[in-house]
Amino acid sequence: MVSGRSMYLLHTCGRSADTATAQIAHDLRASHSDPGHNFRYACVMTAAVRHRVAWTAALTVCFAALAVAWQAPQRRPDAPQLAPYVPTPQEVVDRMLQLAAVGKGDTVIDLGCGDGRIPITAAKAYGARGIGVDIDPQRIAEANANAKQAGVTNLVSFRLADAMTTDLKEATVVTLYLLSASNLKLRPILTSQLKPGSRIVSHNFSMGDWKADKVDTFIDSSGGTRTLYLWKTDGKVRP
């Protein structure tokens, strides 16, 4: 199937130079949505037309851009979205790891890792091993870049994977910022795979009738109320 951005390229490439330039410029001015995707390749064509590159060369650029568009990694269609992407403030990240008493011997798995800040902080601040799991390749790319910048690529890794099917047996700490319904879906997986004594920390959302061992409610620096829940696994599987 040809994507919307691909059709846009074919549409503009098939026009005369002046018409294509005017159309693309108009669309770029009118658009306020995701210029990094739908119009990234149109900009290439605009530049080519502006400098009067031979039309055959412009078509070559166009189809090369189409190849990139078709090959670009997409969000895993087989994986459910357990929560919208909302980055956890760094002060909350720090408090989550403190609540879990993360240490050098821990392996922290963050389900829905976003830009990787929780595994990266666990590695940088505590020397723990960190693993991030997300279904969005853009988030995984950001996480890997952030880990490199933080100098912890030897301790962290990131996986484009479904949290519901991720092997959690190596984790001693699991961090969550999902939704209550998603936590309930994960509860039997967490309690069946994690070893007794492992810790689970959830930001803002509980886990049904499984009472947390600790609850930490505080006001963040922006004046908002945050609640963190800590459970310690005991070997009992909770459906």
C-alpha cells in the first residue's frame, strides 16, 4: 500500500517545475502537522525544482525518497498501545527509583520506556542494568541516542517489543507509567514471571485489588500531585 506521503510525492513530481514549487510551498505554509514525516521528502523536491535540476534527476530523488518512506520502521501493528506517550518528569523518575531501592545489582525493565529516561537514570545514578521496551521505533531511536549521550550504552538496551509478550524473568525491578486497565492486564504476567522479592513501581496508577506495599504521594515542582505505588512480589500469581 502506498502511504499518504508517497502519494503526495508522486503528485508533486508529476507537475511542471513552477507548479510543483508553488503547490509544495503552499502546502508547507498551510500545514501544522508533523513536518518531519509528510513533507520531509517534499522539501527535497522543492530544493531540486528551485535550482532547476534536470527533471530526470528530480524523479530519481523522488523515488529514492519513496524507498526510504517504504523502508522506515513503523509502530508495531501487532502490539496494543497500553497508554499514550507522556514523558515522566525527571524528578518523578528519581523518586520511582528511590522507592524501589534500586542498586548496582538490579536489572530495571521499563515497560513503555519512551525516550529511555528511567533505564538511563538507573544505570547512570545507581550502576544498575536497564532495559527499555516500547512499540514505537521513534522512541527507541531517541532512547538509544540518549543512552549514548549519557555514556551508559554498556549498561542499557532498548527493545522494539510488545510489553505484553516481553520476557521479564531477568528483571528485579519493573517500572510502569501506563493506565490502570493496562496494569491489570500485566498483573498476571508480572506476578508469574518475576522472582519473589522483585519490585514493581507504578506512576499514578494502581493495580486493582492488589494492595501496594508502599504508596508515596507528593507534590511535584510544578504543583501537581503524584502518586507512586510499590509492590514486592511474593511468588503468588495474581490474575
